[in-house]
Amino acid sequence: MGGSDRGFLGIAALLFAGSAAVTVAWCDAMSAMGGMPMAGGWTLSMAWMRMCDQSWLAAAASFLGMWVVMMVAMMLPPLVPMLRRYRRAVGGPRLGRLTALAGAGYFSVWVLIGIVIYPLGVTLAAAQMQVPTLAGAVPYVVGIVVLLAGVLQFAAWKARCLAECSAAPACDRSLRATPGGAWRHGVKLGLQCSSCCANLMAILIALGVMDLHVMVMVTAAIAAERLAPAGEHVAQAVGAILIGAGLFLIAQASGLA
């Protein structure tokens, strides 16, 4: 391992540690604030509400900041090997700058996802507060989301996405050792990655976007299926667990468990 590679891994480790620490502190603060009890016996997260003296623009900015830091903590483990393959493929000077641009392109995709998720979450939360019947159905919906996420772990789509995420960028003829090429490659990786783990991220959003325990479990599942030698088998094992968890949540919502 060269000095450049060691420097890259050191910076990645610092980013992960810092983002993880901020995420934990943010989750603890949100947990201390509590939430709104809803029909059906669940609690609406404060992430989808604004403070009394806060504008919606400020609330959205706060959520987006929280979301970006959380995504850095969650997605750096699978991103680092992809960036290492990119660095080996392009080589040459300005490698640090190109790597940073590729990483920024990658996380720009997650920023856009957060921008889309927030208004949808706020709208759904408002509807749940106004319609008790809708709120009462949430525990069933959460169970169904977890169940479907588990089923998708066995789909050919999932295996194809995992293969694309582990593919060497040297096979990509459009790859260029330029700032624009680095940014485009990062965006491409972000689109592939977000597609690959969309079902697992749906679980995080359904169970609680700022629930630290759920976040850790989803992060571990994403990292395991990307980094393990037999990623497809790991994905299927995760799927079996999720199917069982989804069935349990549905039974629990029905009063059968």
C-alpha cells in the first residue's frame, strides 16, 4: 500500500468517525425530544416536524444537514472500496482532488434523495396527524415494507446491482482523469449504490429515520452485502431475516404476537 493510499484511507477513517459521532449526538438529541404519540401505538418522529419558532425552510435545512451527515456515516464503508478501484484505474497526478470530486458526486445523489424525501415525509406526517385511521394503519404498513424489502433481497435485480457496485471502473471506457470525469463517475456510483440499497433504506425511513438502532442494523446489512466475498449470499441471508421480521411486525400490529 502506497503513501497516497494510506492517506486516502486515513482521511476516510476520520470522515467516518466524525460523521458517526455527529449522527449519534443528533440521534440522542432527537430521542431526548421525544415524539408525538399516534393512533396505533407508535410515535411520530420529530424529524418530520418543526419547532414552534422555526420556519419550514429552516426545518428542511436542518433535516438535510442531518441526512447528509447520516449518509456519510452509513455509506462510507461501501464507498471506500469503490473509490480505491477508481484511484487505481485513473492514477496519475491530482489523484486526491479527483477522489474528492468523485466522492462529492456520489454524495450529491444522496443529497437529492434527501431533498425529495423530506417534503414527502412531512406531507405524510401531516396526513397521519389529521386522519387517525391512516395513522392506525402505519404499523401494518411498516411490517409490509420490511417484508417486501426482504423479498427483494432475493430478486435478480439485487444480484445485478451488487455485481455493478463491485465492478472495476477500468472496464468503463467513459472514465476520464479529469474533474468532470471524476464528478460524473461519482454520480454514477451514487445512482448505482442508491438503487442497490433502496429497499434497505426504505426500512430506515419506515421504522424511524433517526432511530439509531435501526440505522446501525441497516448500515451493517448494506456494508455486509457489499464487502463480504459472497455478497449475494449475505444479501439473501439478510432477506430471510427481514422476511421473518416483517411477518412478526404484521402479526404484532394485528394483535397476534
